Amino acid sequence: MNLLGTVKARDKAFESKYDKYAEHPRFGHRPRRTGLNPDPYDASVNLHYNATNLDEIRRRLLLLTGEDLPNAKQLEPFWPKGLPRISGTAVKAEPAKQNKPTVPVTHYFDVERVCRRCSQPFIFFAEEQKHWYEELGFRLEVDCVLCHPCRKREQSLAAKRAAYERLVKSKSRDWRETLQMVNFAVSLSEEGVFSGRVVERMRAALKSVPAEERNRPSYKNLIARIKAISEQDKK
């Protein structure tokens, strides 16, 4: 194999590692190459902390100030050993748009992560970070610890729980809203948020549902789901 073939084979092998990374609906699951790779030891460059590690921070500080980082040993357990950033994926930041940064960031990199919930690897994309920190107003201290599918799941569960709690507190709830409330409780139980006992308490609320509505397939399906949760809870 010639040199060009060797390089292509190496690049293909490198890219294949991302085959199992979680998919982002906008950015995909592979690094987004920009060709920009700023020098982290350049005094005019400030990378987001998620793109560096403790060894690099200490070396940068020594080069720029001649001093080591205080309490570096105590910080070691909280930092990755390897570099999480993906070379050649940087995008320029606009520090003026960042939300009261202690140290403004000049560049964002695609960084490799492992989802805290499902343990699947994913990429926190540089363009996504730019959107978070410059458009949505997130502080630079806010970090991404979940892959996109798990983040969407968390948002969906939060919305269901908020709707459920609103309906529980309602003093003028009709039978249709009661059905919605029970549906939310069942869904949250199936997702592991609520215990089966919560669902059993909801069963009593269904007494307000008119008899003619109880013959509908949707109602029968709801009862079957409640029964399945109860049986599972007994195991």
C-alpha cells in the first residue's frame, strides 16, 4: 500500500470510531471539520475548559506566567487524562455575546463525551456550544452531560411531570382532564419516574369518567397499562 493509501486507511479507521456515537438531528454523529486548530499555548487563545485538560492548563500557565496552578494535585481527579477536543474542528467564538464570562472563550471545539444517563458516546459540537453560550445565554460554566436523545427524553419527562402536577392541583378538573392526568402518571411510571403506587392512586380518579367512555379502545388500553404496572410492581 502506498503512502496515500495508508493515510486514507488510517483516516477511515479513525472516522469509523464515530459510527456508534449518538446522533444529533442537526449535526449528525461525526466531527464537523473546519480546518481551524488554534494553538492552546498562544496568549490570545482561550479555549473552553471542556476542550482541554489539567496538564495542558498547567503547561499554558507556566509558559505565560512562569507559575504552576495552585492545588493542581487536588484537581486531578476532576479532569480527563486525555484531550477531549477533536483536532481541526474549532469555530471562532464571539466573546462579546457570552454571558458575563470570567475568562472569555475565543474558540469552541467539537469535544467527545459519554452520556451520563445511557453511557453512549456523543459529540458536543462546537457549533452547538456557540449556540448555547452566545444565543441562548447559557453561562460558560454550564456543561453538556447528556446525549441529544437523552436530553430530549429529559425535556419530555419534565413537560409531562409539569402537566401532571398542574392537573393534580386543579380544583375544577373535568373527566377529560382526569384522563389526561392519569395518562401522564402512567407514562411517567413506565419511564421509571413514578412508582406503581402513584398509578394505583390514580385508578380511583377514573371513577369520574362516564360509563360510555369506558368502552373506548383508548380507555381500555389505559386500564391495561395500569394493570401491567401494578403486576410489575408486585415482582
